[in-house]
Amino acid sequence: MVVGWTDPEGSRPWLGALLLAYYDPDNRLIYAGRAGTGIDHAELERLWRRLQPLAISQMPLDVPPPRDSRFGSPLTLSRVHWVRPELVAELKFLSWTEDNLLRQVVYEGLREDKPAADVRRAVPYPKPTEPTRPASRAKRPRPS
């Protein structure tokens, strides 16, 4: 879900990137990363207009987002605009990083059919373990 946006840079109008989050099993709002790719000019304006009435002064996250990441430019909190977590974004992404952030995120649109309270991170599947080998059978001595 969308929890904020960053200021635009360069010639990009309206907003830079959407800030994303999900609810964990304890209902804490956890930062998940940013999405700026996949948003055309018309959608930037539409998003900006949808976000304005949701703007709040306090960060809605339970834990502040990391200021830097191996992926992407550092997040400058003074250039972040927070919103009430009410809009749900449809995204494509490559994977989750070891820092529990989305990697290579592409925005695909807003979901009007899903309540923000239902946005949860799918429980990752455990890594497969080495298959256990059956106990070796003791060789019987061959009759001579």
C-alpha cells in the first residue's frame, strides 16, 4: 500500500516515487520500498491528486525506513510526504532483498478492490533442506 511519496527530481512532474508498506502479522506497518517506474505523466498527476487529501504530518510507519540501501538513491526524509495508508498499489517486482525491501519495483496501477488493511507480505517459503538419506543397510556377509 502507499504510505507516502517523494518530491520529483529533474523534469519529472508531480511526484518522484511512491513509498510502499505492508502490515506484518502483529499489524505493524512495515516499509517495503519505493516505486517510481511504470508511472506515465497522466498517472503521476492522477496519483498526486489522489494523495493530496490523504496527506498527514506524522510518518505512519512503525519503524522509520532505512535512509540508505544498496539499491537506489538514499531516502531523504525531509523530501518525503506521508499519507494515511488507504491506497493499494498493484506492483511487479523482482524479489525481496535481504533487508526486506522490494527490488526492481514497477507500478502497475491502483487497486480499488482491495482494502489497505488486507495488504500483507506473503510468508516466504522456507528454504529447502538437504534431503535426508535413508539409513544405509548393513551388508550381510555373503555365504561362501
